[in-house]
Amino acid sequence: MTEYPTSQEGPQPVASGGGTDEAGHGKAPIAAAEAVRTHAPGTGAEPGGMTAAASDARAARSAAGTGGGLPRPRGAASADVPAAADSGAGQVPGQSPVQGQIPGPGPGPGHDNARPRDGDAPAGAGSGSGGAGRHGGGGPAIPGGSTPEATAARREGDRLRFVGAATRRIARGIDLDEIVLGLCRATVPTFSDAILVYLRDPLPVGDERPVGPVVLRLRRTDRLRPIDDLTDMSSTIGAGMDLAGAAGATGELDFSQLPLVGPQGDLPAAELCEIRPGGALAEVLRGVRPVFGSSAAARAALPELLGLDHPLPRGNRAVLAPLRGRRRVIGAAVFLRSPERPAFEQNDLLVAAQLATHTALGIDKAVLYGREAYIADELQRTMLPDSLPQPTGVRLASRYLPAAETARVGGDWYDAIPLPGSRVALVVGDVMGHSMTSAAIMGQLRTTAQTLAQLDLPPAEVLHHLDEQAQRLGSDRMATCLYAVYDPVAHRITIANAGHPPPVLLHLGGRAEVLRVPPGAPIGVGGVDFEAVELDAPAGGTLLLYTDGLVESRLRDVWTGIEQLRERLATTAQLTGLDHPPPLEALCDDVLDMLGPGDRDDDIALLAARFDGIAPSDVAYWFLDPEETAPGRARRFARRALTRWGLEELSDSLELLVSEVVTNAVRYAERPVTLRLLRTDVLRCEVGDDSPQLPRQRRARDTDEGGRGLFLVNRMARRWGATRLSSGKVVWFELSLPTTAERR
């Protein structure tokens, strides 16, 4: 019966005269191959698909027995062609044999060049339609063949070469599916006709101890693949094939004896198996070593694993191999052979043990790697903001790209922090390195920057404190950072830089310019001063902050990349027109599209800010002396502003809340109190004083005369809060603007 591997690779050339390859596998002689092609169906073959050449080949095979290092798979040529002994039967490691091709390794990665060895049959030995083969047993030596001792040594060498190639194929995988696939492709059809791989569900990681019953899940199966007619088969198989044993009169392959193939080619093996403590399967898995399916222990364990309805082959045609990792058994593999193929031998248990050990250790590493990658990904994700705030007067968009899918952790970060006075802090930074340590340091620096921003420190002071924090974290903790504060009322932006690439400003008219900011030294150097510059932030402009991964790679220097970025922004702005800035999200995507195949050497963090600003006509600002008349003056100022804006409906609510907040400010302030109203999509009121003590809402008792001001603010305002500043604090609240229907 012919074997049909799982891959569809092209046939490899067959050596003339039936020489041997690197693993000692015999090649099908040309004359014998021609005999099969000559008697193929439709070209003078005998009825029933049986050719004269095939009859002679079967007779020769019966006289000579099997040869080679591993038992000959179904479909291999007669005794003059020994069985394959390499991963996937005749391919480079990682590939499967060709359909119908005689298994035998070819040149490729992990293989030496084909060379003759001592004991090999000379070229042309055994050629002919009958194909006299090598001696496979203890009988007399075959003329032109090798001695029994040389044949035994060659078989052992073939076995070792097969194990080496198969383990290389398994070790090449980096994730769970690749490793299991490597085991299946390395063993079918070279070592077995079918394989089932069961793994624990869920797989334990490290020192985790299972909670509850141990369950095995069928992870993957592999088997020989049948073809439809003998015409395709006879054109690809080697000489000496017993076609009558491989196919019936209809030309369909007879797979009825293969345990894995059901009526429609389905797999009747059980999907899940719960290991009963003290059961037969538990005892076999505890023993670790592979066992024959005919042994008493396996006869009791296999029905428990595969299911009671699963047919089992007779004799030593099944091997149950436990998969034991570093600390515990993590699964099992079942190797099966069909009745047309020689049964497993005692040495095959050693081969199965080697394959199972390498597979289990590889799965252990893959599970650990997957857990570390998951932790790293979660760490990176939690270190970055889930969403950006939408402060008044500015629109924001961001992107983050890791250096590669296999290295998803880096030290790049971005942030947008709302500040008092409707301002917003824009931060982007890059910690040196790509590791869990870099991500952890990035998280600490980002948290420090947020804390410093809430204190309303100037940008240069923020970088100075970040530099001190990096030095406390370690002597080699270095990072670059750019910190900017945008004021939508003044239409100004203040920027301080610590060794970071300069930002790019895209004006409304389509002109893009690289802002001139002092470069500064990276964070962590220590002993350096940081300088801040204040620049215009025109309405409709777009500020782009980024990390060096966007503009620098092994193919270009950083300044070349910055110039390309500036040109890309200008080109994008021309597409939308001079009076309409490009949409932020589309602009971010277009900027990332400038990256070429070799431009992804580093992480990329991108933060874009569109300056809308707040018109001066929508802002009202007053100073109030800290005296008893201040609340009354504040109510009058607020009423006048609402009248000018046509928001008289909010007068009662605004006057009440302004009176309560200003009263609290005057009670503790020593310097003038500030009152500011801003009209945007909401009405915002801000009251500032020089007292650093933040107000706290509390529940007043029935007998208390005060303590109800913040309670009223909390009940009537849309939102409210208090922020500590370097020179005091700001208490703010927001009221929703009335709709058009309410005004009518």
C-alpha cells in the first residue's frame, strides 16, 4: 500500500542506479520506476490494477524482506529501497515528503551533503524491475549487497539520523502549535502512519499546581493523505510497488485498516479525556516511558485516552508515549502503524521517548514564552493611556507601534494631562532599551510626570524632577522626554526638551515647520539645566510629538527622517485644502504609512494635538480682593457676562455657585482671588486663591451654620474639582449650556 504524506512539495530527483543518500536511504532504480510507469492504468496494465512489474517486485520483496534503519512505510519500494530515516521522510527538516515519493532526506538546512558511506551498496546494485534489495535479516548476503553487520550498523545510523533531524524540526518551533506540528510532520509517515497528540487543558505554567481534575485535550492529529486514482499514484511512486496491495479495483486506496480514518475521513478519537486518579492511563503517564499498545498497561490506558469506540491496531502497531516537561506530565502522544507496515520494534520505543522528551520540553518553553509575552503585553498596555482626554480648546489623537510582534514591550510612552485654566500638558518620552525593565521604568517616569503636572510646575521644572527620579531608579536609567503645556486662552505653548527629537507644527495654510527648541540632555544624566521656550500656537495648527522610532532607522539618520516627516505633513495638508486641516486620525495613519520595510527598528509613539483655542470673546476674567464684599461683586460680574453671552437662563445657578466658591476662597486667601468664566461647549467657572489647602466635601449636621457650599456645587454642577497649584489652588465647576429648545 502506498503512503501519502501530508505536504504537497514537488518530487526530488532520484539517483540513477539506486545509490544511497546522506541518511543511507536507497533510491528507486530508474529501470524499476520505468516499469511501473509503463504498466500504469491506461497504458497496458492488467485488469484490477496489477502489473507484471508489480508482481515481480512483490516476489522480490518477499524473498529479501525489509531493509533500512526504520520499518518501511506503506508505499515504499521493495527491499532494494530501505525506509526513510529522516524528518518527514526525504525532505529538509521542517518539510514533509512528496506525495508518493520514496522517503529519503535531501540536502537542506541541518543536513550534510549526500555522500557514500562504508557498507553502502555500489551504484547500480539491485537495479532492475525485480529490484534485488539489501539483506534485511539474518539470511545469506544478497549478491551485490552488504553484510548483515554492515546492514545492522546502517540501520542504527539511520535511526540516529532520523532522531536528530526530527528533534531539529521540533526545536525549530517557537510557539505551541509550531512545536506540535513539528512532531507530527517529523513522524508521519517516516516513523508512523498516524499520530495523535493530547495536551493538558489548561497547560500548567512554571510551578503552577493544577486545581481540579487533570484533563487532556486532543491538540492535533496527522495521518497519511489518500489520493483519488492510481494514475496519479503510479506516476509518482517508486519502482517495485505492490499496486494490488495499495488499491482496489476502483482505484481508491484501501484505508480501512488505518485506525484514524472513519467512513468520511473523520477522526473518531475522543476530544477530551479526564485522567482518573489511580486509573490505567494515570499509571502509564506516571511511568513516563513509552509503551507498546499491545502491553497490558496500554491496552487498558488507550481506550481511556482515545475513547471506547476507537479501534486499536493489533500487535506492536501502537506506541503510547507520555509527554513529560520539566516538572510534570503535560500530555501524551500516540503513534500508530497500519497492518501493511512492519510493527514497531524495541528500539522504536527509544525513538518515541526521544521525540516525546524534546516535544514536551519545547512545549514547556513555548508556554513560558507565551506567558511572558502576555505579561509584557499587558504591562505595556496598562502603562499607556487607555484613552486620551478631550480638554477644551484642543483635539488629540495618538498611535503606538511596537518594534515587532515578537518584541511588543518597549519604553516609549505618550500622555495628555488636563491642567487648571483649561490648559493641557502634552508629554512624549522614550526610555532606553526594549525589555520589561524599560517598560517598568517608563511606567514610573510616566506616573512621576503626571504627579508633577498636577502641581502645575513649569515644563523645565518637570524635566528637572524627572531627571532626579531617573537617577534614583539607577545609574543607567536614561530616557528622552519632551514636555509641552498648551494654553488655549492665550494661544501659546511652552515646551521643554530633554534630548528628544523636536516637534513638528503643521500650520493651517499647509506649511510644516520643525520647531526650534533647545535639545537638552537626556533624563538620567544629572547635573544639567533644562530650558523652556514659549511659542505661538495658532488656531487650526497641528502639533506632532513623536519618538525617534518614527524618524530614525538603520537606513536613515534622524534628521533625514525629520525632514521626510515634515514633507509628508505638508503633502497631506495640500490634499485637504489650505483652509481645512486634515482629520487627526487620518493624519496619524498617513504619517505611519511613510515607514518602509526597513524602518521599524524601534518602538513608535505618536501624539497629535489640533489647536482650536478659545476666542477672547468667550473669556471673562476678574480679580477680587479678599474681603467680605467679594462674593457680591463676583455675582454681579457673572451676571453681566451671562447677559453678554445670551445665557440668562443660567444666572440663578451660576450666581449661587459662584457665591459659595468665592466665599470659601476669601475665608483663607491673603492675596487677591481670581474669577474666570469660559464659554465653550460648557460654561466653566474657575476660582483661584493662594491657599494650598484643598476643599473637601463633608456632610453638615442640622445644627451647623456652614459646610453646605460644596454640597450645593456637587448637586447642581455638571462636574467640579479642585487642583493644587505651585502658588495655591483652583476650584472649578462646569454647567451645561441650555439647548435651543430650552431657550424657546
